[in-house]
Amino acid sequence: MLKRKMYQFLLNWRINKGKECLLIKGARQTGKTYIVEEFGKHEYKSFVEINFLKNPGLTAIFAGELTADEIYKKMSVHLPGTKLTKGDTLIFLDEIQKCASARTALKFLAEDGRYDVIASGSLLGLHYGQDADDEVEEVESIPVGFERHVIMYSMDFEEFLWAYGYEEDTIDYLRSFYVNKEKVPTDINDRFESIFREYIVVGGMPEAVQRFIDTKDFNEVQLVQEKILAAYDDDIANHAKGAGKVKVRECYDSLPRQLAKENKKFKFSEVEKRANARKYGDSLTWLKDSNLVHVCYNVYEPYLPLTANSKNEEFKLYVNDSGLLLAKYGMQTKLAVLTNKIRGNAKGGIYENVISEMLIKRGYNLNYYKTQNSSMEIEFLIEKDGEVVPVEVKAGNSSTASLNNFIELFHPAVAYKLIDGNIGVFNRKVTLPHYMAMFI
């Protein structure tokens, strides 16, 4: 079993949940179903799983009266042999988007409180009207106040290190260099930069990581990634509406090209000549809500709150998992990344993409800073400890004129430069190896 941080989240939720159900969102193949199954089987006396995609007939449990008593009676009929232990049963409603009344019923199950309930499903982030699947119905009543939402992403770099076999004490050892701002011994730093390049190529999709750990064969990893990308294509074909199917696919397929440009701002003209937001804006919303991409907005003033200063019409799009981006680029690009020989603008886009992931998985929203009248650009601005913190990403270890200018103009408490190198400190600027973005 791959160790996931979500497991600890679930343990904490069980202790502190009060009268609420848990709703887990996230892109397909990030491990939502697997982690809940493991949690249910190991932490409860009884575990009941209802998958509405595999067993559509079980929607009958939630037909008609939605009181907890009625639901549990029907559950015992449709699932003979089911044992429900008060206070020690987890009920898992998977692919809940296929049963709108089950989503409505979460309120009544939470109020009842006899058993814990977790729901999950694919494309739950899509708003009503975005999903073309006839079996996905509008939820009559969202159980506001009775469901807690959490997004599950693919594995972060720390989880990748756990899969690699590294224990907490080793990661704490690395963290000590970050905290104390001391150089990491060269052999150790080189080792973890090398593993980080493997993480870029493999990504964090659990099946891809497991295949890598089992085989150390990047061709095998590519096969897994191609399967996941095919599943995403199927989602677009089955769930995007009407003519939007083509537009969503075109936008998604344009990302490897756009990230390989010197200017990585998303351009509709890269999707189609003379295209604009009016034509493709809904497609980008679909990709964002389905968690296939992360959006990074430009801000015109780097002050809190960043969302109040963002330009909705100027943004970058990053693929939700760097391994999937590299799978789109192909095996030769993967080899160039692994051997640290990749060159050109694509290198910068690849490193920006993986850092965007790491920041998202740390809980940050993504923004960047670029002015109209100068060449100064900061790849990421984050809100940390009541401050706006600039994060500049260098695929290698080149100069940082933009970051230096930003520091001089806005005097941030700290500014991070992520490089292929070691730790260094100069006034407010802290230089870190890429992999230490997991500590920011």
C-alpha cells in the first residue's frame, strides 16, 4: 500500500467530524477510491461500499423517502449480509454523481450520525449544466453545512519519497537544512535532485508510481500514463457538452505547446488562430472544474489579498500532474529530463509545471506577477504567514534579475529562488534546490 497523507486526514476527520459527511473530489486516478477502501477496512468494524457506476441498481436505496431509517432499511435489503455497527461503520458512496438523491441524503445521514459516511466520484467539481452525461442529474438540495469538501491530488514529492523507501527521519533531516538555511552535503543534494527528476517524469499518479517502484522501467510507467490520459480523453468525450467536446480537447492538447513557449501565458490563438475567450472560455472552465489543470492568475499589484488584485483574463495553465505532461512530450524528452540534458524553453515550462503542483498540494493558490511595461516576471506569488512571498523558478541556476527587482520594489519578508543547486541566503533572497519546494 502506498502511504498517502490523505489517510491521516481521514483519521483526523473521523475524530473531529461532528455531524458531517465527507465529500472527496479530485481528478480521476488520483487514488480516491483506494484510500477510502483501505481506511474503511482497517479502521472500522464494518465497511459498506456502494459504487453507483458499477451497480446502478443500488440507486434504489435512495429512491423515495430519504430519512436515515428508510435508507438503512433499504440498504439491508439490497445488500444482504451487511452489518452496521453504530459508531464503528463506514459507508462509502462512490461515484455519487450518478445518484443525485444520495447526495441530497447526506444531510439526513449526517444529522442521524449513527454511521460515518464518505462520498466520492469523478468530475464532482463540474457545475450543473457542464456535464453531458444523461445519468448525472442535478442535485435537488445540496447538503450545505453537512458535507465537508476535500480535493485529493496525485502524490506529492514527500509521498514519492515514502514510496521510494525513505522514512520520516530522512525527510526531517532534509527539512533541517531548509529550516536552518544551511547547505546540504553535496552527495546528498545531488541524490535528491536526481530523485526529483524521476518524480518529474513519473509524476504522482499512484498507479504510475507503483509501477515505477516495482519495475524501475520508465517504458512501463509511460504505458500507465497513456492509459490515464486515454481515460481523461474519454471523460472529455462523455462529459463535455455538445460542440464543447472538441474545444475542451483542443485546449487540453495545446498545453504542452503553450508550456514550451518563452511566454507561458495561456493564449487562445495557440488553440486556434484568432480564437478568443468568448469561444473557448467555457472549455477552460470545464478543465479547471474537472481538476485536469491548475490555473495561475496574473496580479497587477503584489499585495494581499492576491485574489482581489488578479487579472482573470491573464493566466497560465498547468497540467495537474507533471508525469502526464511528460507522457505527452514522449520518451526522448523524459530521457533528457532524467539525464539533466534538456534545453530550451520547454525545460522552463516543465519545471514551472512541477513546482505549480507542489505549491497546490501544499495548499497555496497560484498567482504570478508580470507587468505590461517591463520584462520583470515572477513565476509564482503565494500568500504565506500574512505576507506575499515571491517564488522564482529556474530550471538551471541562472541569474535572477526579476526577483532582485521585485525585492527592491516591494521588500517581501522572504523571496525564494528554486534552482538546480544548493541552499544559499543573500539578505531576503533564499535559494533552494527544487525538491525543497515541498517545505515552503
